[in-house]
Amino acid sequence: MSRQIHAFPGGVHPPENKDQSSHNPIALPPLPAELTLPLNQHSGAPAKPVVSVGDKVLKGQLLAKANGFVSAPVHAPTSGTITAIEVCPVPHPSGLEEPCIILQSDGEDRWAELEPVTDYTAAAKDLLLQKIHDAGVVGLGGAGFPAAVKMASRTEDKIHTVVVNGAECEPYITADDRLMRERADKIVGGILILRHLLNPKEIIIGIEDNKPEAVDAMRAACKGKNIEVAVVPTRYPSGDAQRLIYLLTGKEVPNDARSVDIGILCYNVGTLAAVHDAIVEGKPLISRITTLTGEALKQPQNVEALIGTPADHLLEFSGLKKRKLHSLVLGGPMMGHTLERTDMPVLKTTNCLIAATWEEFPPAPTPQECIRCGLCSEACPVSLLPQQLYWHSKAENHDQLNHHNLFDCIECGACAYVCPSAIPLVQYYRASKGEIRQLQAKQQKAEYSKKRFEDRQARLEAEKAAREAKRKANAERAAQLKKEKAAAAANPAAAKPEDSAKADEVKAALARATARKATEGKAGRPQLSAKQKELKIQLSMVKAQLKKSERALADAKGSEETNAQLQTNIDKLKAQVATLEKEFEQAAQAPVAAAPEQPAKKAKPVLNEQQKKLKIESAMARAAVKKAQRALDEAGKSAANIDELKQTLQQAQTKADELEAAMKAAADAPAPEPAADKPVKKPKPALSDAQKKLKIEAAMARAAVKKAQRALDEAGDTPELKQALQQAQEKAAEVEAAMQAAAEAPEPAPAEEKPARKAKPVLSDAQKKLKIEAAMARAAVKKAQRALDEAGDDPELKQALQQAQAKAAELEAAMQAAAEAPAPEPEPTPAPAAEKPARKAKPVLSDEQKKLKIEAAMARAAVKKAQRALDDAGEDAANIDELKQTLQQAQAAADAAAEALDKASA
Amino acid sequence: MASPTPEAREITLNGLWNNNPALVQLLGLCPLLGVSNSVVNALGLGLATILVLAGSNLVVSLIRHQVNDAIRLPVFVMVIAALTTCVELLMQAFTYELYQILGIFIPLIVTNCSILGRADAFASKHPPGAAVLDGLMMGAGFALVLVVLGALRESIGQGTLFANMHLLFGPVAKSWSVVLVQDYKQFLFAILPPGAFFFMGLLIAVKNIVDNRISEAKKATQDKPSTGSKRVRVTGTVS
Amino acid sequence: MEIVLYAVGALLLLALVCGAILGFASERFKVEGDPIVDQINALLPQTQCGQCGHPGCRPYAESIANGEAINRCPPGGQATINALADLLDVEAVPLDDEHGEEKPPMVAYIREDECIGCTKCIQACPVDAILGAAKQMHTVIVSECTGCDLCVEPCPVDCIDMVPLEVTTRNWKWDKPLAPDMIIATDRGGQTA
Amino acid sequence: MALIRQTSPHTRGAETTSRVMQLVMLAALPGLLVTTAMFGWGTFINLIWISLIAVGSEALVARLRKRPVAFYLRDYSALVTAVLLALALPPLAPWWLTLIGTAFAIIVAKHLYGGLGQNPFNPAMVGYVLLLISFPADMVNWLPAAGTPGYETLSFGQSLQAIFPFLGGNLDYDAITMATALDVVRENSSLTWSELQATNAALGGTFAGKGWEWVNIAYLAGGLFLLYRKVFTWHAPVGMLGALIVMSLVFKNGSGSDTHGTVLFHLLSGATMLGAFFIVTDPVSGATSNRGRLIFGAGVGILVYVIRAWGGYPDAVAFAVLLMNMAAPTIDYYTQPRTYGHKKPRKGLAKPEDR
Amino acid sequence: MADPITQLVLILVSTILVNNFVLVQFLGLCPFMGVSGKLETAMGMSLATTFVLTLASVCSYITFEYILQPLGLEFLKTLTFILVIAVVVQFTEMVVHKTSPILYKVLGVFLPLITSNCAVLGVALLNSNRMDSTLLDSALYGFGAAVGFSLVLVLFAAMRERIAAADVPLPFRGGAIAMVTAALMSLAFMGFTGLIKL
């Protein structure tokens, strides 16, 4: 009885090249030292690791569990230790990395306890399915669709035909051929399990007629089991599931459905063998048959490779001629993709590795233009018009691509194989598919964003309406009250005694408040603050105007007439600002003199403040290191910059070192101080906060080091960089040490409650502002650097940048000094005797600081502006001179400010 | 009326080159290709078109405030049609032979001019002076292309230039005809419809090339406009 | 003279008849609504970034419907321009770089250690993609972020970066083959002649 | 280790574009030989002259566009155009005529559209039609076939002189040229078929026009060879010849005075076979799918007959091909094959629901 | 030219092929060049034009035959025809808009453009120029012209879609290559010369 074979249209018959590997039996390579197990070896969601680094695992033990419905678990292919769970390069056409589990083999290859099902006919079907799923069995033909999911997708009586795919149509590959020849019984075992599960009417094994031995072996194994072995003609791509289904049954799978929808399931022979192993032996899928072939191998053969084995291990085993190796193809020559390195792991779907020489897979010739000869459409197994698809793909005409059924293309490569113009057609289709998918995603996101935007608008609208309503209500209530009041005034007699009592109470409260105010006013502060406030408002208004004009100036760069005008305007405004500031300063100073307050509470904050200061510094250092490291990252690509970067990094490190030292000192210092003080509850949380921050910092430093390391990886073997990295690492270690010290140190720090509470806010405010400033300065420098990056190697710009950096450094130093300044003062304060001067000194400083801060802010703004201009100048070389000048001016201003700040803090 | 103001210069430049109706906007192609097989035909229609365009622009500009928006277009079309009829009658009277040759393309100036859209786009928004200048220049740009095309086709197709000019300018012009090549074997392609399309295509390409050169030269001297300068904030930033 | 009267009369008659027909038709066959704005809006990327010079995508869609240039949307890039050209049946033109350049998809990233919790970026975000509260550090919900970079400028400490969307094996796509352009140079590459 | 990265498939078939072109030229050889044998050395000389112009034009354009010249020339497509043009033009077409035609074909019809593979019209036919409408008189100057009583074939030298008149010699064109059989039938001036045959030597062939029948049979042989080598599919030639047969059967008006000629006469006259196997099969300017090619070929066949029978030009293959070239993209829209898994083939325009 | 059927067929063949309005008579070139970048829009345009052209040629025939000619006002024909055409177009647009939104979606954008299509006015004028034509003749003439216009418009649009992806030299991209293509199409249409002697 022979089945009618339905020929599909198209197809090609490339040279088979199967003889090289098909004559040798399946070999067992030695155990590799290390296995890399990607978490995503199947289609669907990646698995979720259930082990952690350092765990010892046994062969067959679950390492990662399936995560979601369409997903598959990963098991340990041998016994050993988990050394890492990290992103590693995986065999993917993109060459990108994916999370993997790294397993160090212990050489014992010790099995975990297995739980085979002795009699599957007696077992529950759900249990069997679960078992197959838990064993991590996926389609071994190439797609890697989880096998159990496919089985469970339809209830048993819906599947009438099971097609077993032994066609293996790609040239070179003989893995299934060897499997069928040597392990036909296992395959049949798997088929029988499948029959038990699904109860199909028909089971057909399709094998191409170039594998007579496999046909014989399968026929022998199937004898008397009502399984049909059908021989199909050798024509690529008959091994494609839908092609094979058509060959054997004459049925087409509709384009918007899967084969299960028409009652047909198709499994690769390897998958069925794995199903057999999973049920009968209880073994999870931890190895597979992989063909090793290609001219660059001494002994092409099939091996049973453990999943995760590095490819070079296997190639070595087959006698790789390294000097002849030109390209390494994973999969067959028609659909496989090249690997750029040989240490990629074998996956569950890796059916073949071709170590090809130059002669074997020569680089593609330069494509000529398509002459629409139509050979491609003759070869297309799904009756597409590849030449039209190519044309539309080139024109990016997505509508037409869809219309020409681009998404029905199976990327078999038959068209590109026959193309006389050597056009890489498949790549065009893949690229267009990707583009269309991306656009669709974009479209969806746009829809979604639109909805969110509209929601937000609606919300804002509603809020506004609510506010409006509230305001109205308030107004109404006020009106009501007024009316009532009027009414009350009209007949006071009506007022109840209780009410008047209440009123009295209110009055009393008010009186009290005024009294308090008065006393406080006497104390000096509030009065000043009123004046100050006024001045401040004025100042800020003028400043805003100044800023506006400056921006206008920046915008107006082109027209010179307006320029002068604006400039004078700005000058005027600046002058105004200066006078205002002076006034402000005076005002601020005035009250200080009149501020004889209670014995101040200053002692405590000092310590606290020092810590804080150090924290800020360390944050700055951290930022600098980070910056340097980011630069280092980038340097991975341009080796030219390395020297410069190294320098920067070193500078940053020295800075960091200094800071650490300071911090250590600080951490050490406070320890003895508070010993005398009462233990209190307050400080503790504060400390813990600081600790937390330090911890975060340390974590970040670590991350930075890691990044640097990665950059180093990319940059290749630059000893200098390595050194830099080591230094960075050391620094990180030191930071951590410092942190520990800090964490230990401050515990005893607390002092009296009262003073602490009062003093803290003052200091912390000033510091915060300083911090913000520092951050802004940093940002400015960074921007400048970015501009530099863009501008390429313009020495002038570089100089400008260096100056800016120097300025920033100065500013920072100044700030440091300013922050430090108050520190020594209060040292003697534990004694109440010294209170007065301390109190006095403090506000003065703070005011001056403020003034300086404003100046600094202005300078900063100028620098920022200049740098933004510099940014723009990345494209326009003509403006550079002008900009440089501006920048220099700005820097001069900044320098002046910094100087002043210095002086003040001194 | 055509004072050399920058505005007038711009109008002139637009009409003759930058926004040339025939080469850039690909408008008025029908008569352009239909009658451009000799210089005399081209010139005849070109002059007629200039006349109608300038006249209609003037009229439309004069009545632009009186015309209701809803019936604007029909009124303009009617104005153009009236003027065209006048020109048609004039040609019938004075250059009857040419009128016969140009045939249907004279009344078709109506659609041509309404396509040029100057009445609606320009004249209805500008004072009469500018409108007339615009009409003249647009018409001149059109006529220029027409004549160049005519000269090209006539010289390549027949080997002559300015033949039969007397049809337009009277017997004086009979001697204007220039024979470029003696015993020229007619290259019918140039005279037949395909040649009209082809030479028009060449003219457009030549203009593209010249424009490219100009813009490249400009690019070398001018600096780039700042990018991303027209941004508007959607959301409140600092409230 | 008679003919002039006839002419005027005939034209008058014609004009009257025509006017009557049109008037009748405009009353009888009146239709409202202009769906074109919605169609245009559906093609815009909805980043609401304002780079086109309009406060939001819909206003731009409205002004496109009124004849504004279609090449002012940098986030949409050439794809959007082409789609709009297709819809409106006009020539597709290159992006107007006065409004910005086309960039790969970006997301905002807040360097959290530098964030001072000012909430300015939250107010700036058109799609509520930033989480946070006053004095608390903020963070960007990557899946919601449209990459409009409206949050960058308001930040007083410049702690927001626009970073390109990370490429993973899941969203990676093949590039178009380069080879033909390398040897068979085409003018699409921007060369002349 | 630096392994190269390239896209699948990693192996390729042996066919190349230049080989296809070479095969086409090879297949045209019998036709060339027979033409030379029948009508003298003119065609042969023209072939060389036209090839020079074609290659020169191709190189010129490549230079102007700053493209690699050698790469352009290596695909032989310019030569194929040259061969087709040379075979289609009258043997004694003067040099300037062929120069205009060839340069126009290569530069305008081919390279203005971007060169190989991108031209919507068949360049050789564009060149031919251009000459036909521009210089109708020169284009009907065909020679009498060898063996026609009262004429002798021109020697090589004579042919050379005829083509390049400045080389000296003065041939009396009118004495040596003769209308083709198709011309004779078109201008039959109310003679019956047998009368025509009796009065016109051009119609003195065994099946059709004298000499022409053998030329056409040679092209047929070359075409069958290409078909055998799978350079093209059978659809377009069969479509064209089939339609021509049907048309000439339907409109055959006996052998009376309003005859349009017999079936065989149409099949073996003029450029029928050259068209059917060398021009209609041009993949670049033809339809894409097999069904489309069948329609394309049939269209050519019908138009050939219509223009031959009622039109103003004696041979119509070039016009018919250009007209169908024009329709080819539209035909492509409506003749997509049914893709696997789809119930119906996609047709016409891209519709929104395709997405 | 005796029997009317032959006469009608001849008119059709003549207007569609031999004297094709676009490629041979240079009428209706503006929409031909301007709109035909896409097959889809070309189809819409063809449909709209076919409808309007037929209707307009009938209407203008009536006005000419029954108003202008009896009154001896032939010189007013340009004026009246353009008026009639504008009204027909406007009217059609309104009716279609109301009655068939789908058809309006297809035709809508193109309808106003037809007013400025010289082919419409051209057909009306040519009709009036010919002696002793009947109403049916005029309608058929308009219809044939429109079909010829549609034919080349659609073919041209499909070709332009293909050319859009071709590596056309920069100066020729856009209008110039479209013109050259039209030239070659016109060249091909020359083949119909002499097919019918009207």
C-alpha cells in the first residue's frame, strides 16, 4: 500500500552533502567543563530560574521552571555547580545576549532521582502531559514549540492525523537520519505514547527518499503497529511541517490557522524520541542529536550533545581545522544563520553545526538588479511572487507587501537559492517583516498613548472643574457668611451668648498670636524676613527678566541689530540684580547683628552636618566616577579617546580617594564627641537613612565597576584600561569600607534633642541647595562633554571643556570650603559660653552663601547656555569661535563667582 | 506698476522660475504639449494665455471684496471664461489661420487658467498691481516654457526655427524663418505627441539639475537653520 | 444689438437654472462631518511632543486637514509622512528638520539618585508615565513613555536622560541588506546624478 | 576568531544573470545566420555597429552616474538589446538611423529608469518604434530574399557601403529594396491572395513570405532551445502565438480581395517568432506571474493581428509589445497566484483588510 | 459607415485608442500627471471622470443644441460649457456625498478636480464643432473619451507605482520620469494610427 504523494509547488534540490556525516554512528563527546544554558531555548516566554549561584545540582535537576502557558523548563544536563546566572551571548542571528545559567560540571555526571512512568497506558493523560511538559520537551525540528502545549491544544478526538516528520530536507543535516537508523524503537515508543494520548485515526511517518536506511529501520520498528511509513521525494523544503502535511495528506493549513485546527499534528522524530525518554525513562530533555559537519572538520559526524555544550567543544571533538574555518552555520545551509563566535552553546533546537571553509560557503557575490526572471516564483513552495515582494520591500511599500502575502513566506530561502542575480531575498523579507511588525507595535502604542493623553486631559479638566466648583462654593459660603454677619450685625441681640463666648475665644487666640509675633519680632527674625522677602521677590523678578533677555539673545543670534539692544538690556538688568543683591545682603546682615537669641542649640548639628557634607562630596565623587566610567563605556568603541579617558578616570578616583579619606576621618571623628551626651531616640533613624544612602552609593559604584568591566571587554586587551578598572574596583572597595566605617561610627553620635532639632533644618536647607547646585554644575559639564563627543576632535572645544571642568571643580571646591567653613566654628560649642558668637557667625555665613549661591547660579546659567550653544555647534563649525568666546566669558564670570565664594567661605 | 520692490522681484522670480507653472507645478500641460510643435504656435498661445491671466487677475483683484465666499470660484471661472472668449474672438478676427491651427486649445485657456489657480490663490488676496504682475509673470513663465519647447521641437523635428511667423505677426515676419539644416530629414518623433512628452520631461530634468546646482551652491554659503526650533509645549511645565 | 440681449438673456437663464439646481441640491443633499481629521490623527504617533509647533497631535491633525505641511512630525519620521502622503494623496516629502530630527525610539530615564523630587517632570508628562511624589524620587514607567522628551527640560537638576529603547532578542529585527547599495550605488543613498 | 556573518541561504544555485543573457544571445544565432543568408550581410554589420553603440551608451551612462562601468557591462543586457534591435531593423538601415534608435533605447528606455531590471518598456522595441514613427520611409527598406528572381544579394562590401554611405559607392535604393510580404498584404489594393502571390515576389515562399519563413523558423528553433534550457516559461510565447492563431482563424476572410492572410502566413511573417520567443519573454518588462504572462502574451498576439490587419503599420510586434508593457503592471495586480493556505488569490489593489 | 452599431463601435475605438484623449490629443493631462501616483486613486479618478464626462457632454450638447444655436450665440459656448460643467460636477458631488458615502469616499476628493479637467471642456467643445452629431453620439463620444482617459490613467498609475521603487537618476525623479513614461506610452499608442479613418 503506498500513499498518494501530493507534490507541492516549487521547491529546489540543492546538493545534499549528507554523505559526509551520515555514515558515522552517533558519537558521545566528552563532558564539557562548563555548560551555558539559556533560559529561552523555545518559542514563548523565557523560563524562570529556581536555583541560585553556588547551588550544587544533579544531572536532570530542574534549573528553571516554565514561566507562563507557552514556555518550557530547563534542566541540568550534568551534575555540578551553578557559577553564574547572567546575560551571555546566545546563538541568535542578532548576536545579542540573553540571560543564561552557567553550570560548572563536576565531572561526576551524577543523575538526580528519576521518576519514570512504568506503564503509561495506565496513567492519567493529564499526568502524562504534565510529565512531558515538565521534562522540557520542545519541538526539536527547529521552532522549539513546547511539545506538551501543542498536544494539549486540542482534545483528543479533534486530532485525526499525526504526521511524524522525518523528512529532514536541508542539505548537510543528518541528525534525524541517524536517529531513525539507530533509535527507531524510541521514536516508535514516542509515537505510541502520542497515540495513547491523542487517539488519532492515522499516523504517518514522512521520510525523504534519500534516506533508504532510515526508511527501512522505521519500517522494521513500525511493523504491526499500524503506523505508516511514507516515502516522499527529495525536494527542499519538504521537511517544513506544512509542506510535509500537504505531501502526505493533500491538505492545506489555512493562512490564519495552525495545523491543529484542521486536525493534524506534526512532530519531529527527535521530539518523539524525547517524549519517549521523558515518560518511559523519566529523563528530561538534556541532550540532543546534533550534526557536526562541514569541510573544516576532520571527522563530520552526529553527536549526542548535552544542551549547553559550547560549540567549540564539539567542533574540537570532531577535529576542527581551525585555519580553514571560515564561517560557522547553525542549522542548515538554507535556513541556518551564521555564528560569529564558536563558544555559543548548543540549544534544544540546534540540529546542525556546519564548520564551513571559504570554498564551501563563499561570501555572497555582489547582487545584480532583479530582472524579474521568475525563477524565484517557480521555486517558491507557497506560491508567492518573490520578485514582487522584493520590489515592494525595496520601496518599503508595506500595503503591497501585505497584499502579496509577505507573512505567508516561510523564509525557506529557495528563492534566494535560485536567484541568478544573487539577491539576498530572504533578508529583504525578514527586514520588511520586522519593520512591519515594529510599525504595528508603534501604531498600537500610539493608540494607547492617545488614550492616556486623552484620559489625562480629561482628568486635568475635571480637576480644574472641581477647583472651580470649590472656589465658587467658597465664594458662596463667604457671601453667605457675610450675609449672616450682616444679619447678625443688624440685630446683635439675636446673637446667642454661646456664640459670643466662642468669638471671645477666637479673639483671645488671635491676641495670643499677635503677642507671639511681637515677641518674635523683637527677637529680630520675622521683621527682617519681611524685608528680605520683598527684596527677594524683586530680585527674583529681575532675574527672571534677565534670563528671558538672555534667552532672547541666544535665540536672536542671527540678527545683530537686536543683539546690541538686548545686550544693553541685559546689562541694565544685571546691574539691577547686583544692586538688589547688595541690598539683600545688607538686609540679611542687618538682622544678624540684632539677633541675640537664647543660648543656641548648635553643638549637635555640626557633627551631623559634617557627615552630610561628606555625603554630598562622596555623591559628587561618585558622579564623577560614574561619568568617567560611562565615558569608558563609550570608549569601548573608539580606542583613540582611551588615554584621555583614563586620565579623567584617574582624576576622579583620586578625588574619590580624598573624599573617602575625609569621610573616614569624619566617621572616626564624631564617634568620641557625643559620648558625653544623653542617649536619645531621635538620631537613630537619621543614621539609618545615611547608611541607606551609602549603601545605595556602594551598589552604584559596584554597578559602575561592572559597566567599566564590560567596556573593557569590548575594548579588547588594553592594559591601561585594565589598570584603570582595577583602580576603580579598589575605589569601590574603599567606598564600601568607608561606608561600613560610617555605619559603625555614627551610632553613638546623638546629642541633646532640642538643639538638634532646631539647628538641623537650617543647615540642611543650605546644603540641599548646594547639592542642587553641584548637581547642576555637573550636568553642565556633562553636557559640554557630550557636545565634545559630538564635535569630534576639535582641540579648541576640548580646551573650552577643560576650562569648564576646571571651573566646575573650583566651584565644587568652593562649595566644599563653604560647607566646611561653619564646621570648625561650632566645635567648641558644647560649652554654652560660646553660644553667642556661634549664633552670630552662622547666619552671616549662610546669607553670604546665599548671595554667592545666586551668583554661582547666574554663572552656571551662563555656562549652561554657552554649553548648549556648544552642543548645537557640534554641527556648525563656523560658529565655534564665537561660542568659544561666549563660553570663556561665562567661565570668567563663573570664576569670579567662585572666587567670591571662596573668599566668603574663608 | 511693476516697481522693483522685493515683493515684485519675488513674484517675477516665482512665475518665471521657482514656481514655474509648467515645470514645477506640472499645470497647464494640455495646451503646453498640444501646441508646442512650432515656435509660432507656442508664441501665439503663450501670448493669449498671458493676456487672459493678467486680465483675469486684474478683474478678480478688483472685485475681490465684493464677491461672496460661497460663489467665489464660479464667479472667477466665469470671469476667466469671458476673457477667454474675448481673446478667442480677437484671434479669430486678426490671426485667423493661427486660430484655426490652435483650434480647441484657445477656449481651453479657461481650464488652464483656472488650473493655474492664480485668481483664487493670488489675485483674490492681493491689490490689483501685484495681481496683474503676478498674472503677467505666471503667464510669461508658462509662455517661456511653451516657446522653448516649441523651438526645441521645431528645430529637432523640422530643422527650422520661426517658420510661419507671419501667421502671428503678419506678412513682415515671413522672412524670419531660419533653416538650421539644409535638406533636413524630418525627425517626426519630435513633432508627434510622444516627442512633446519626452522633451517636456527633458526640460523638467534640466530645471532639476539647475536647481540642484543652485541649492548646492547656496548650501555651501548659507548655514543650516537651527533644528527643532519650532517646538511648542503641550503640557504645563512649571505651574 | 439684439444678439447682446439674447446673450444676456440666455446666460441669465442658464445661470438661474444652474443656481436653482445647486441651491436645491445643497439643501436636499446636505451632509455634515469631516472624518479626515480623525484619520490623520490616527496616523500620528501620539507622542504629544509638540515638536510640530502644535500643542498635541490632534491640533496638528486638524491643521494638516487645513493644508499644513505633513513633514513636521519628527517622532513619526518618514513612515508617518509617507502614510499621511498616502492618505491625502500628496507627494511624500522629507522631514522638515526645523522641527527636529528623526530619532530611534527613546524612553526617558531618571537618574534616581540625582532626582530631588520636584514633580516638575510629572506635570510635564503628557501621558502620565512618570511616577513619584513631592520630595520623593520619581521614576519612568517605560512601557508608557512615548519618548517625547517633554520632561527633560523642566528638570532643574538635569537628571532625566533620553535613552534609546534597548534592543533585545525579542524586539530585534533584521536589517535590510546593504550589499546592493555598496557596489551598485543607488541614488537613494543621497548621491547625485 | 573572526567568523564572517552572512545571511541565509548559504549556498546558491548555478544560474547567473549574465549566463541567462548569454544563452539568449546564443539562441538568437540561428536567426542571425538565416537572416544573413537570406538578406545579405547588412544585418551582420548592423549587429556589430549596434553592439558598439549599445555598449558605449551603457558605459557612458554608468560614467555619468558614477557607477562601476565594468559591473554594468558584465551583465550583457546591453548586448541583448543590441542583438534584438539589429535583428529587427532592416538590413540596410543607415548608420545614423541605428545610432539614434540604439542610443534612445539604451539611454532613455533603459537607463532613465535606473538600468537593468527597472525599465518598464522593452528597450529594443522602444528604439524600433521610435525609428518606425520617425523615419517610416527608411524602415520599410527591406531587401528581397535570396533567390528572388531578378535580384541578387548584396556583397559584404556593398552592404557596408549601403550602411555607411560616406565610405563611397552609391547604391540605388529603389532598385534593390522591396516591400515585405506584410506590407504587400496590407496594401493589397483589392487583389485576391493568389493575385498577390502572382504579382509579388515577396509572397513567393513555401508557407509565407519568401525568406521570412526560414528566418522565423530559425527563431522558433532558438526559442525552443531557450525553453528547453528553462530560461523562460512557455506561457508568454504560447499566449502570443495562440492568440495570433485564433485571431487569424477568426478573421481569415477566405482568399478574397479583403484577405488578411493565412494562419501560417501570420505565424511565419515579420517578427512574429522573434517577438514570441525573444521579446515577449523579456521578463523585465513583461508580466510577472505565469497567468499574467499568458495574458500578456495573448494581448500581444491580439494586438499584433489588429494592427497588422487594420492598422497603419506593416508589422506590429513592436507596438503590440510596448502596449502590453504598458499594461503589465496592471496585469500583475490582477494575476497574483493563490498563495498556500489562502482560499483565493489576492487581486487588485491592496485593501485595508489585508493587514 | 452605414449601420449604426458599427458607427458606435467606431466612435468608441476611435476615442479610446486611436485618438486617445490623453496620449494623442493632450487633453486631461493635469489630472493624468497629478493624480495618478497611485493605482487606487487612479481608479477613483477614472470612475468619477467617466461619470461626469458622459453627463457633462450630454448636458452641454443640450444647451448648445437648444439654446445657443437657435439664438446664434455660438461664441458663448466656452462660457456656457464651463458653467454647465461646473454645475454638473458640483451637483454630482452633492448627490454622491449624500446618497452613497462609500462611493463618495472613493470619488469625493476627485470630483472638484474634474471641473478643471480640460478633457471635459474639450469633449464638449469638440462635440459642438462636429456637424450633425446626435445626442447619442455626443454621449458616446464623452463616454469613449472618458474610458480612454481612464484606461491610460490606470495603466499609468500601475506603472508609476513600479517606477517609484526604481533607481531613477535624481534629476528625472518625479515629474520628468513621468513625462518620459508618458512619452513612451504615447509612442506605443502611435501604433493605433490609421486603425480607423473617421
